[in-house]
Amino acid sequence: MSTSHPAAEPLEALAEELRSRNFSARLVAPLNRIPRLQVINPAAPALTEQVLAKPDSDGAWHYWFPWPALIAAVDDIPTAADRIERVLAEVGRNTGGAPGADAPEGLASSARTCSGELHGIPDCLETTGA
């Protein structure tokens, strides 16, 4: 699935890495909403999570869990995949990744609240009035 939203490209890159680790990863990009990566552990399908890509207050792009918790910078796909794998690991899975970092205070909240907000992260697109 292709979308013109700037989060789509880093999410698709992460999806490729997660698929190479035997996870199911699918880009979900509803119209006028922020794209998300739906990640499922096929060995334990109840283990599923959404991953977002969005900039922090300084404009640097990161992957985030929606609760919200910072995963890693979008240019560090192996670390992001390690942390996601660790969160979604079934019992007995050997993971080499480090635990996910907590989101720095203030970075996960947006200045705008949308009706489709998920755990403090709005799922609508920021638009400028014309």
C-alpha cells in the first residue's frame, strides 16, 4: 500500500525488517489519517501492536508505540525492530534487542486534539487552512 503521507516510507522500511524476522507487518493508511504499521507475531497472534512514525518537537522522526512510548529514530531500523520484537515476543523466543525506551516527557503529545485520538497521539492529518 502506498500513501503520500511522510510517515509511510519509514513505516514501510520497518515493515520489511520485521517481515525478515518472521512478523506480519501491514501498513494501515486510512484516508486523512496518520498511517500505522500493524505488527503481529504469527507464532502468537494475540501478540499484536501498532507502530507510528512521527516527528518529535525538534522535527526528528521516530517510531512510537501508541501508548505513547518512543521506540527508536527512523534511521535506526535494527534497534526499532529489536524493541518491537521484544514487546511482541512469545514465550521462549530468543530476542537480542534492548527494552524499549520511555518517551521523553512532552514529545508524545500533540498541540492539536482530533476526534480519532489514540493514546494522546492524534490520528488525523495536520492541515493548513486555505
